[in-house]
Amino acid sequence: MSVKRVLITLAVVLGLMTSAPAVQAAQDILFGGASITGVYYQVALQISNLMNKHEGEDYNYVGRPTGGSVFNINAIERGAFDFGVAQSDRNYQAYYGEADWEGKSVKDLRSVFSMHPETVMLVTRKDTGIEKVEDIKGKRINIGNPGSGQRHNAQDVLRIYGIDQDKDIQAEGLQQHEASRALVDHKIDAFFYTVGNPSATVEEPATSVDIRMIHLNHANIKKMVADNPYYIMTKIPSGTYRGVDYDVETYAVTATVITNANVSEQVVYDMTKTVFEKLDDLKASHAAFRNLNPEEMLQGLSAPFHPGAEKYYKEKGWLK
């Protein structure tokens, strides 16, 4: 082959290479859940799986275990996560500058949609003698790890029942998977937990020991619920967990998916659209999601909608 022909061939090849469109890498999206045994992690994991299945050319979603609601809200504020899951009451407090965020409201916090209701529960072994909340005095009780929404709920319950966590009980701050094992191993006498039902972290100890679930229905709990729109009174149905053959009266918050105002409208729109258009797939991915419906998923949200979510809801006629 002549030198001229070689040069022509090289020119053609280089021309093809430079004219070919560049392949754009999928955008990494981080989604914060909570303890790996809890339902929050399943929200992050299953939505990530859904997005990677249907939008994998554009996005690479990663669902990560975290310390829970407070951790996720603070990570969203810093831009460390694109999405997170947090309790509706914690979202309210963060956006309006209350509790952990007193004097430093998270004004860039934005709502995407609600997920499942989460009941506040107090679980014990039958051999502890704990039959009502007041019986936990002098006992070793897990109130939840620092940075979790369940710890805040536990502290509300203790306050309402007049129990001092520093004086009246031996308060532990375990992650929930640790607390479930500790209950079975007799290292704690009970644990508070805020979660969607059924939860593996309650099912697992229930298969090993006889458990009892305590009613959280004090008149002042009902007043707190009436005074705060992000709470509801509810019941855990009889038979949800082995050995608990009665309805457990308690209250609940809503698990909400949140983001930052600075996350792009397209990213939030694509995630919102995929979740609602593939909702049957999401409902089938975990027992706690089986009763999801679009109307309720737009309720219980304290922070404003992100424009990307709002755009989809207006297209569907769900918002004006």
C-alpha cells in the first residue's frame, strides 16, 4: 500500500472517530435509607433498583444504609445525597427550624412523595413483666440510635408518660438490627421502633422469643396527634407478628422521600415519573409497600414539592 493510500485511510478512520457521538456516562444518584434491616433502606434500595432497570442508560442509582431521618436530612442539606427517606415529623421540624434544627431551618429541603405509614411501637419479651409503658421503669430499653427519627418518637412517648430517660430507665442507643438481637439475647428488655409493617426487625425476634407489643394510646398522645398534621392514630392489626393476637393501638408518621432544591428538575421528574408509572413493580417489591396509592402518596408532606415532582403531578392533573 502506498504512503498516500495509508494517509487517506488514516484520515477516514480519524474522521469517523471524531464525528462519532460521545457516549455519556450514566449519572450517579445517591439515595439514603436507614438501617439495612429497616423499611427505609428498602425504600432507597427498591426505588434504586426500579430506576436502574428502567432508566439505567441515564442514571446509576445507589441505595445506601444510613443512620436514619436526621442523618438523611442533614446529608441532603449538604448535597451529599440526591434523595433520602425521612419521617414526616422530622421533615416538618427541619423545614420550620424546630427540634434538632432550632434556629437553623433547612429551607432547601423539598418533598417528592410519601411512602408507607410508620407505626411507633414498643416491643418487649413476655418474660419481662412489661404490660404497659409505665412498667419499663428500671428496665434496659433501646430508644434508638442518635440521628434516627425513632429516637425522637421514643423520647416523646417517655415524656408523655412521665418517664425520665436518664433516671428511670437504662436507655440504649442501638441500631435497630442490634436491638432486635439484643432483645432475643436478654441484653435489653424492650425496644422502641418506628417502622412500616410488617418489619423483619420485629418478625425475627418474634420467631425466637415470645413478644408483647405495648399500646401507645395515652390521652396526651392522642392530643399530640390531633395538634400535629403529620401524625395519625392507627392500629397494628392482630396477627401481624407471631404471638401478638390483638390489635395494638398506637400512632404513626409517614415515610417521605425528600431531596434538595438544588437537585436538577429533570432528575427529580424522571424519578417521580418512573415510580408512579411503575408503581405496581414497587408495590410488589416489599410487603410494606403493598397498599401504596397515588392519592395518599401526595399527602403528609411538610416541605414544598420539588419543581420536578410538581411538574409530573400537574401533568397528571393531581395538582393545579
